[in-house]
Amino acid sequence: MSNVRRNHLVAGDSGTSTLVSRGVLAVSALAFLASWLVLFQWVDETAPIAGVHVLKLLGVALVAAGVGLTVVGVGSRLEYFESTPSSTAGLPVGFVFGLLWAVVGGLVATRLLGNALAVWLPVAAAFGIVGLLVSVLPREDVGSTLPVAAILVLFGGYVAVGGINAGWTWSPSWSSAVFPGSELVPLLVVFGALLSAWSAAKARDGFGAEGRQAGAYYLVGSVVFAMLGVLALLVAFIVKNGLETMLTGTSLTGGHLTLPFVGSVPWAEFPFLLNQTGGLFVEVPGVLPAVMGTLWLVFGAVLFAVPLGIGAAVFLTEYAERGRFTQVVEVATNGLWSTPSIVFGLFGLAFLVPRISGGNSIFVGQLVLGFMLLPLVLITSREAILAVPDEHRNASAALGVTKWETIRSVVLPAAMPGTITGVILGVGRIAGETAPLLLVFGGSPYPSSYPNVLGSFQFSTQPPFVTNEALLSPASALPYQLYSTITAGVFPKEIFTNTEFGWGTALVLLLVVLGLYAIGIGSRLYFRRKLHHE
């Protein structure tokens, strides 16, 4: 046979392997996405598609993926397809597949022989050993595909023939929980789709080093996509349930805005966002007091924590020598950041409330959230300052600039994007905190007025020279109001039920947090652009 003819056949075989692998990847991606839609109940598991229920289609998808993996694995081993597999898939892969086969064996044993530990445990161990050996002993193309394909075909076929349906339940003896088939099948399909995508990606690139890299890439990418997908589904779920409540009474031209020298002009009207929550004359109760309370809490916490955190980071990195003291500070800071929020609330209740306001107040809430934000600001600021190259400091010192001027004009501007990233993450956490607010902040869950902090400042000639009654009074915030709405029992206005008002409040809280994120991201981009262009 001529070389031209042989190369043509090899190219054709390689193209077939690539085509089958890409088909398995496509089927795995569709099954992965459909499973999440079923888990979040966006697709009814009993809904027929082309006359077949969704769960059965998921089973068919797993069977198709398993058959495709068998084709590429066996074809590579028989040298029908061009590939460069290693001598073995490796012990890590063998241990993972052995564990999977042990789970399969345990489930089969409990299904057929009963839930007794002495019955199903030996069967699970035997399946696990077989799965380990089948994965490690053969060549990589067989060990990476056939064990996965067998699991996919067995489980997918059992689901496809109706062995597990939406009404099926699993009640293990070791737990009082009941797992319905409508939730268990999509969850298992998610893991099966990840395994098939990993194996198909390895096969598509011919196994070996390139195949392992491609498999890891697809596996990590699928996990990241799943995380983003869950986030998108959660946001969409909140929007779907809360949008109608938030837009109640909304009119793009129903409001009026008075401008100097112009008079009254049409303006958009958003009652749910701009009205008070309580009051006799409020037709559409809104969340304005809670929004203002949340903004004041975040503003006070940032004003308290950011200067202290950045100052402490500058001292630890630029002035303090590396030693026992800095190590103790690092350990204490990491411990404070991982401390549960309720502990900060108890601290505020026991220590700050008796000494500042004598009861719940905005100011104590700001301090408690500020203490929660401080560790993260310190950690991120310190890391950002350490990341500034020493060449910048040396160049500034060579010009005769003092150390403080170097820090202020060179180091801090270069570290500002990283510092703002920490502030963004911290603000996202404290804006949605509820437990501390229950102890040190919350007042009436449905207030009839918002806190007038700016208009309540009073100056005197006696200490403390400045007082603010609004800051020392309780108020409402969006997470606190959401908790109160869920636990109150009956919403005081008939226009909304507790559930409707709660979903609307949750949507507004989400928008407020996203707005704070947007401000932080915009600030970070500004400093980064200024750093690169000046």
C-alpha cells in the first residue's frame, strides 16, 4: 500500500474518532444542562419531549455517551484510530473509578439483597476492586473509557427502561431522608456527564499527555460552568418570583419631578422602591426605609473598616519587621474573617450596646459590620501591597523621596485595585448579613419612615460635641426585613401576601448588592486605568 493511501486512511480514522468524541461531548453537555434545569424545576421531569419523558431522555443520553466512549476506546486499542495512549490510566484514575464502582455495587446489592451491612459491603468492596483493576491494568485508552462507559450504559439503560422514574424513592437504612427519583436521577446524570466529558476530551486529543490536559480542561471548565449556571438560575429564580411584586404600581410617566426654573415634569414612579413600608395612607407598601438602612449600614462599615484596614496593612508591610508579631497578626486576622457573624453580633450586644446606645441602633450595627469587614480589608490590602514590585520603591527612594511619600504616591496607588477587590467581596457579605442585625440593629420590621441621618446631626459645646439621634435609634434593613417578613406570619397590608412581599424584598436586596458591586468594580477599573496611563 502506498504512503499516500495509508496516510489517507489514518486521517480518515482519526477524523472518525474525533467526530465520535465530539458527539459524546455534545451529548454530555446537553445532559448536564438539562439535569440542572430539572433539578431547579424549570423543566418538569414528567414532561414528554417527542413522546418520551425527560428522565428517560436523560437515561438515553447516558447510554449514547457510553456507547460512544466504547467505540473510541476499543477502536484506539485495536489501532483503528490514531492515538498515543500511555501504558496505564494511573492510580488516581483507578482509585476514582474503583470508588464509583464500589458505590454502584453497593446500590445494586441493597436493591437486590437488602440493606444489611454484612450483605452489601462485601459486594461493594468486590465491585470497587474490579473497577480499580480494570482502570489501572489495561492501556490508558481502555482504562479511561470502558469503566466509565459501563457505568453510563448500566445506569442510563436502567433509567431509560423505567427502572427509576419520577415516582421512585430511595430510603436508605442509614438515614431517615427519602430521595425521590425526580431529584436523584438528574443529580447522578450531572456526575455521569462530567465523567463522560472528561473521558471524551482525552479520547479526542489521542490520550497521552495532550489528552490528560484536555480532560482536565473540560472537567474544570464544566465545574466552572456549573457554578456560573447555578448562580444564573438562582438570580433568575429570584427575578421570576419577585419582579411582579417589585413592579406593582410602576408607571414610567406617573410620577412628577420638580426642577428649578422648569416646574413639574413627568417622571417614573416606583411605589415599591420609593414608598414607606408602614403607614395608614400607603397604598403600595415599599422598601425605601429598608434600602436606606442597608445603605447607611454599608456606608458606616466601609468608613470604619477601610481606613483602619489599609493603615494596618501599610504598617505591617512597610514598617513592621517580619517576625513573631506579624505572624500572630496574620493568624488572628484569618481567624476573625472565618468567625461566624453571630459571634460579632453577640460581641456588639454584650459590649457595644450598653456603652453606646443602650439598645439597638444604626451606629452599633455599623460598628459590628465594620469589625466583620476589617479582617478581609486587611488581608487583601496587605497582599496587594506586597505584590507591588520593590523596583518601584527603590526608584522612588533613588529620587530622594521620603518613605511616606513613596508609600502614599507610589505603593498605595499601585495596590489600590487589589484593595478595592477585597472591599467589594466584604461589602457583598455584610450587605446581606442578618444574624448580627437581629441582635444590635433591628427595630420595627415595617417602619413608616426612613432614618434621616443627615438631618439629625446636632452640635454642642459639651462632649461629645456632635450627636445624632437617628444613628442611635433602631431601623430596618433589607435582610432584616426579609427575615421579619418570613417569620412575621401576616403582612400588615392586604395588597401583598408574606410570600409576595418577601420575594420582592429579596429582589431589591439582590439589586442593591449588585449595585454596590458595580460601584466597586467601576472604582477598581478607574484606579487600574489611571495606574496604567499615568
